[in-house]
Amino acid sequence: MTDGGKKFLWGVAVGLAAAALIKTDTFRKCCSKIVAGGFQLKNDAKEYFETIKEDAEDIKAEQDTKAKA
């Protein structure tokens, strides 16, 4: 058997194993947790950057007030 044939058979075997794994409830639950964690991370980052934006706006407003005085 050639090296290319062995690689093809390995690919088929890995593909079949992946297909079997994807159908399990454990895999689906794990994927759901990962996606939920990603959304939570996105929301946390959004809140954090909003806080930074508000702080920067406050600092600018204070500087503008001082400059007018």
C-alpha cells in the first residue's frame, strides 16, 4: 500500500470517528457550554469597554470645564 493510500484510510477513519463523536449528547452539551461562554465573554467585554468609554468622556468633560474656567 502506498503512503497516499495509508493517509486516505487514516482520513476516512478519523472522519468516521468524528461523525460518531458529533452525534453524542456529551459533545453537544460541551459545544453549548463553549458557545454560552463565548457569548458571556463578549457581553463582559462590551460592558468593560463601555465603562472605559464613559470614563474617558468624563475626563474630557472635566478638562473642557477647566479650560473654560
